[in-house]
Amino acid sequence: MGRNKTSECTNNRNAECGKCPQKVTGKVLSCFQGSAHTSPGAGKIALRGANIDGWAYHDFFNRYRVLVKKRELANTDKAAICKSVLESLIKDPDKFQFGRTKIFFRAGQVAYLEKLRADKFRAATIMIQKTVRGWLQRVKYRRLKRATLTLQRYCRGYLARRLAEHLRRTRAAVVVQKQYRMRRARLAYQRIRRAAIVIQAFARGMFVRRIYHQVLRERKATVIQKHARGWMAHRRFQQLRGAAIVIQCAFRRLKAKQELKALKIEARSAEHLKRLNVGMENKVVQLQRRLDDQNKEFKMLSEKLLTVRSTHEVEVETLKKELAHYQQSQGGDSSLRLQEELESLRTELQRAHSERKILEDAHTREKDELRKRVADLEQENALLKDEKEQLNQILCQSKDEFAQNSVKENLLMKKELEEERSRYQNLQTPGHRRNPSNQSSLESDSNYPSISTSEVGDTEDALQQVEEIGLEKAALDMTVFLKLQKRVRELEQERKKLQAQLEKREQQDGKKVQEDQPKNNMDVDQDADLAYNSLKRQELESENKKLKNDLNELRKAMADQATQSNSTHSSPDSYSLLLNQLKLANEELEVRKEEVLILRTQIVSADQRRLAGKSMEPNINARTSWPNSEKHVDQEDAIEAYHGVCQTNRLLEAQLQAQSREHEEEVEGLKAQVEALKEEMDKQQQTFCQTLLLSPEAQVEFGVQQEISRLTNENLDLKELVEKLEKNEKKLKKQLKIYMKKVQDLEAAQALAQSERKRHELNRQVTVQRKEKDFQGMLEYHKEDEALLIRNLVTDLKPQMLAGTVPCLPAYILYMCIRHADYINDDVKVHSLLTSTINGIKKVLKKLNDDFEMTSFWLANTCRLLHCLKQYSGDEGFMTQNTAKQNEHCLKNFDLTEYRQVLSDLSIQIYQQLIKIAEGVLQPMIVSAMLENESIQGLSGVKPTGYRKRSSSMADGDNSYCLEAIIRQMNSFHTVMCDQGLDPEIILQVFKQLFYMINAVTLNNLLLRKDVCSWSTGMQLRYNISQLEEWLRGRNLHQSGAVQIMEPLIQAAQLLQLKKKTPEDAEAICSLCTSLSTQQIVKILNLYTPLNEFEERVTVGFIRTIQAQLQERNDPQQLLLDFKHMFPVLFPFNPSSLTMDSIHIPACLNLEFLNEV
């Protein structure tokens, strides 16, 4: 009852507890039945009836001060400290109560506080004990460590001294032994060397005397033969030259008559007028350019002559003054000589002035003539322009018609060829077998020699098929195959004929447009001009040499006089000044002479060109005389000069052609760069126009997105570079390991050889040395080793084993084995080797039908074996690029054309398996990476509302891909194929097929899903396609046609981004979307969803206008693309530059049983 009362009292008095502590204390005490017993000596009061303990604040603080936190001790109020401590330690407020001077606790709470206090003291004592014990142990450990270090130091010093003493003694013993052995070996060597030198001297003297007598006799015989043959050849040459001259005269007469008739006919035709007109226009332009160039040169030369004249007059005056001064001082012979030099200089100046006047007159005359000729030509041009325009219109019309017809015919033939090739390749599916092996035994009875080669397939599968289908159907299958073969060959021949006809027609059109001017006369005139210029240059060089010699003699004479004057103590300074001035004047005269000579040669060449039409043919028999020269040149000298000029002309033409080719290549490269820059500029302009339409905040975001995309592209490029460098590093490390092994093997072989030589020297045994034969590029093996060869080289071979070796090494090894079988004329061996090889390749690919690396490896090796069989077959069409050494490695006895067809079929099957593996890897990535992944960050906020991604319903992880994953996968495909030596043409076809699959899968999903037909998806899709295009350009794969195959997807992305309101927009869509069918365009417009509620949907009227405009198209009634469609593959002939004797077989292949022949 007492407890219930106390609880009621406490419940009723809760509101009054916080108001007055005195009242609360009194009421609590009254509620506790007044049975509390207080002791004056202690602060604790126990209420017996209710088991309540009471503590004074001072006593509680002194007792439990240990439990107080350090930051609370800063407070001076002990009651507040006690309250905060109790509230933190005892969470239940019913277990204690604060009074005015005391704290009251329920039963067990004081014991709980005592426990906490004891735990605190225990933790403190443990901490003190821990630190003291740690300090004691640390002192003990340091003392032991010092002792052990001193012991180790003394022991190691003793051991080092003992080792040094041992090394010093052994070194001294080695030095003593070395010196003794060296002296003994030197004495023996010197004795043998002296004997050998004596023997060699006598032997060499005898051999040299024999050689000298033999050479002397041969020399005398050659002199006699030379004179006799020279006399006979001279007589024969005179006879032939006389006969040739007669024949040339008759032939030239006949040619002249024919040309005269042809010119008369052409003069009446309209084409002749057109040619004349074109030639006249070119001549007018050339003459105008020549006039401008000559005016510029004339001005330059006149200015140079004026400057030379002024400087020369100044120098002459100074020389006169110095001469007068020098005559007054010295006089005598030196003054006379100087006067003579001055007079000679004056005469030379007068000559130069006269030559300059002559040149100026000739130049003015030529100018007048050229002006008259230009005026005449302009008049003729004005008359002929009308006719030219009419003829040009007729020609353009005919050319356009012919070009259109030829393009249409070419496209039709290409389509037919591709259809036939695809039909043929579809027959070569993995489940198809060409022929059962039963019929190969009846080769003598059958009419088809290729049936014997069809045993290459799996014999068991072939037998099963024959039992199921029957012999008659199998034979029909073989006949169909042979007919298809013939049809393909006929189509290829027709294609080649059509290409040749097209090229001929294009050449004929080009010839019609170009000028038909006679070239022989121009060549003869140019040769004559060059010969004249060379002779003139020789004459001027001889005159210059004479003048230089005269000047040098004058200088010597002046130097002698200077020495005499120095001996007589005359003034040397004036003499040195005069001599220096003379030297300067002579140098300037030489420069002026060179300029005059250049002017003269230019004017002479112009005169010769002007008079080229009037010049007569040179008479070979008569003595030739050059214009503007008094000397007559002999016939032989003229012929030699003519031949020299012809040779120089050829060299110059070759140099000009090389420069023109380089220039064309540079121009093409610059054009490509310009086109790329134009494309970038167009893209930047488009983006700039788009950003102008956006708000400022959106412009900033768009700029940031573009910068991020640019940085990601750069990062991808850098990552690819890093991957390439890492791969190259790995390759180089592997090669280093291989070369280190080779070096070790060579060192071991050399050591063995040296040991064998020493052993032979000791035993004094006479051995017969065999001469090593050169490796002829053949490998020999025994018949029983054929299974081992196929197992090591085909079935058990892994591509990683051949890293760092020659690409396609198994194909080269197999061909060397085939070549040896051909060399020994063993047809059974050839047949069994090829059959087992193809069976082994099929088994490997059947076993590893999902391994891209293995499939690519055997595709490269099969194609290389096919190319080797073609290159070394002996056919002239395949031997055009072979060297003489490679022609020696051709097959001699067998014709393996049928096996080539079987290998081609096998290559097609491997190619189809490679495409299926690559498509199986890429297909799960395409939809997520191309349509669902946000490659441009920030466009997620502008997705159409009300729809969610299809990938959001899937688990995140393996089912979500980005575009970088596709690019990385294609990078891995490309590196694998390049490392394994696959032909570049096949690599282009592989990526063309993969890009078609990406285009088809993406477009089909776009046509079937409404949630991705929006403006933001179009932006993402166009960005992803541009990334793929950049990847193609970075790998030089843009020539494969993959970009053209992606054209429907590009147009679909552009269709999502275009405006779809006005009829002008409909016309723009119809003109832009040429690769999409009408159904596809209408489907995308129906599925298009606006970004937000402010954007309007595509109206039905707009779709109907597009349908009305697209009615004229003859599109196929097909909405979705066939992503399983496979283009026909081509294996172009790609010969190898390696020779078979340069191929090294690594030891990792375990082919020690093969013998090099």
C-alpha cells in the first residue's frame, strides 16, 4: 500500500517538481510515509520502506568525480555537474530524483555507479601497468640489441679480412700463370709466323708473275681485236647509215603526203576550227604572259645597267685621280700599263653599251611583233567563239548521254555480278558438301577432273549425305557447281571487257577535248635551241677564260713592279689601294658580262622560237653551220652535241615528271585536308546555329557538352595509342626473348664447335668436310610423319605460339612441303597433304566455333596458302610482281587449280563463320549503345515524358553498354586481324559487313519502338554515328564503304531532328531521306513523340503530303532490314614479297622431323 501511495504521489506531483525544489523535497518525504531515517554523520539517507538512497551533492561529487568529463569540470556549480553526470550515465529518469540538497536513488543505482567507478579505476591501473612494463621490456631489448650488433661487427670483419687475403693470393697466382702461358704461346706463334711468311712470299711471287704474263697476253690480244672490230664496225655502219638515209627520205616523203591529206580534211571540219580556237586562246594567254615576263625582265635589267653604269663612272673617276697622283709620284712603265688597262676597260664598256642597245632594239621589235600577233589572234578569237560555243553544247550533250548510259550499264553489270557471287557463296554453307568421296575413286571414268579434289571435305559426313540423298542427286549437285563456276568466270570476263571499253571511251573523249598538235617538229626545234645555247655558252666561257688570264698576267706584272718599288723604298699604300680597286672593277665587269650573256641567250631563244616554223630540216650529211657564229661544226661533233642535248632533255623530263607527281600527291593530300576541314567547319556552323537558337544557359551547357565530347575523343585516341604502344612493347619483349634464346643457342653451338676442334687437334684425325648446300625453300618429311605434321601445325597450334614471328607462317611451311612433293613428283603425297590439311582446319574451326582469334588466324593462313599456290603456279598473270628468286620457287610438275577452288570455298566458309562470331559479340551491345545510352550528357532531361527506357527494366550491369564498348570491341577485332596478317581488303569487307549489321539492328529497333523516336534520340544517334565514322577514318577503313552503308541510319537521325510543320519542311525531308523507303519515313513520323507539352505532334496532313510527294518512288515494300544479310566476299590476289629460303621455323612448333632441302 505504501508503494502505491508513493507512486500516486509522484505521479500527481510531477508538474510541481520543476518549480520549487523545497516543496518537491518536502512532498517526496511526506509521500515516503515519513519513515526516513537520517544520520548526521553521512550524506546518505535510506528510506527503508521504499529502498531509496539519498546523497548530498558535495559527497556525490567527491565520490564520483572520476566519472565526470574534463570539459564539465570547468563549471563551478557542483549540483549542475552532478545532474549532467547522472543524466549521461543513467538514462531512465525514474531511477533517481534531484532534491534541494540531495539526490535520491532507487535500489541498485548506487551499486551501478560504484561499478562504473570501479571500472574506471581498473582501466587506469591497467594503463599504468602497461606503460611501465613496456618501458622495462624496451630497455632490456635495447641492451640485447647493442650486444648482438657488436658481436656481428667483429665476426663480419674477421670474415671479410680472411676473404680479401684469399682473393689477393688467387689473383697473384692467376697473374703469374697468365704471364708464363703468354710467353710460351708467343714464342710458338712467332716461330710459326716466320715460317708462314717465308712460304707465302715465295708462293705469292710465283702466282703474281703468272697472272702478270697472262694479263699481258690478254691485253695484246684485245688491242688487236679492238682495231679489227672497229674497222669492220665502221665499214658496216657506213653501209647501214647510207641505207637508213635513203629509207628515211622515202618514208618522210610518204608521211608528209599523208599528213597533208589529213590536214586538208581537218581544215574543212568543225573540230579543226574548235582545235584552232583552243590553240589560239592558249597562244594568246602564253604570249601575254611572255610579254609581261619580258617587260619585267627588261625593267630589271635596265635598272641593273643604270646602277652598274653609275658605279663604274664613279670608280673610273677615282681611278683617274689616283692614276694622276701615281704618275706624278712614280711615272714610267706602270703609268703606261694602267692607261692601257683603262683604255681596255673603256672599250669593254663601249662594247657593253652597244650590245645593250642592240638587245633593246631587238626587244622592242619583238614586242611590236607580239602585239600585232596578239591583235590578229584576238580578232580570230572573236570570230571563232560562236562556233566554239555551239560545238561545246553539242559535245556536252553527247558526253552527258554517253556517261549516263555507261554508268547505268556498269551498275547493272555490277549488280548481276554480285547476285551471281552471292548465289554461289550461299551454296558454300557449313552444312553443304561438294561431293562424296566415293566418286573420287572413279576419276578415270568421270568427265570432271575436279571431282578428285572434293575429297578434301569430311569423308564420313559426305558418305552420310550420299546415303541420304543418293548418288544421282550428288552428281547433279556437282554439275550445278561446275556450271556456276563457269558462269562466274564468264561474268568476270565480261566485267573486265566492259571496264576496258569504258576506259577506252573515256580516253577517246579526253583526246577529243585535248589539242592535237604535232609534237615532232616542236621537239626538233627545242633540241636545236638547246644545242645552239650550249655552243654559245662554250664560246662565251672561252672568252671569259682568256680575259681572266690577261688580267692575271697584268696583276703579276703589277706585283713585280710593287716588289721593285718596295725595294727602292717607294710608297706601297697607294699601290695596294689601286690594286684593290682594279680587282673590284674586274669583278663587277664579270657580273655585268654574265647578265649580258643571260639577256642574249633569252633573246636568241625567243628569235629561234619565232623562226621555228620557217626553219628547214638539218641535213645530216652536210656540215652544219650555227646562226650568229662564224665557226663551222663537224658532223660528228654536231651528232655528239645533239645526243648530249637529247640526254639532258630526257633527264629534265624525268625530273619534271617526278616533281609533277609529287606535286599532284601533295595537292591530293591538301585537298583531302581541306575537305576534312570543310566538314568540320560545316559541323561547327551547324552547332553554332543551333546554339544561337537556345537560351544563354542552354548555350553554356551545350558548349560544356561539346568540350566534354572533344576531351573524351582525345582520351579515346590517347588510350588507343597507349594500347598500341603496350602491344608493341610486348612484341618487342617477346622478340628480345626469342633473340636471347637464339644467341644462347649460338653461343652453345660455338662452344661445342670449339671443343670439337680441340678434340680433333688432339686426336690428329683426318676428317672429310662436306660443303653446306644452300636452302632452296623446300621442306622434306616422311610419309609416316604427315599426321604429326598436321597435329603440330594445324590441330594443336595456338596463335599465341607464333607471336613475334612472320605472319601466316603455317601457310608458308605447308607450301614448302607441297613444293618438295612437287619437286620429287609425288602426286599421292600432295593429295594426302592438302586433304589432311583442309580436314584439320575444318575440325579446328568446328571445335572452336566461337573463337574469333582462332577463326581469323586460319582465315589468314588459308588465304595466304591460296595466294602462294597462285603466286608460284607458273601462270604469267600471277608472276608479274615476282623476283627472279621467287620464280625459282614455282611448282614444276603439278597444276593445283582445282585445289585453289577448294581453298577458296573453304576461305568463304571461314569468313562467314568469322562474321557470325563478330555479329554474336556485337549484337547485344548495339541497341543499348546506339539508342539507350546517353553519350551526350545532359539530354536525359529532354527525353519524351511518359516513357521509360527499355533497359531500365533490366538489371544494371551486363545488359547496359555504351558506345565505347563497341569501339573497344572493334579495336580488338582490328588488332587481332592485323596482327595475324589478314589481307587489308578482307579486313575492309569484314567491317563493311559489321557496320551493315549495326545499321540494320539500330534502324529496326528505331522503327519498332516509340520511346526512342524523339529529337534527343536523333542527337544521340547522330553523335554515335559520327564517333564510328571518326573511328573508321582513324583506322584507314573509310574506303570499305561502311559509311555509305550507314546512310539510312544517318538520314533517320536527321529526320528526327528536322522540323515537321510546313510543306517546305516536307520537301526538305523528301530530298534528304533518299536512302529510306516511304514506309520507313512514314513509320518514323508516326512514332515521333514530342519532348514536352509545348512541342506539337506530327500532324496527319503533314504525313499525307509526304506520302503524296513520295508516290513517284519505286521503293520496295519492306519496312525492316534483313540484319542477317551477308555481302558476297572477294579474295583479291595479294602476292608476298618473302622468299621461301628466308623463312625460319621456330622451335616451339616441334617440327624437328622436317628437313631443309
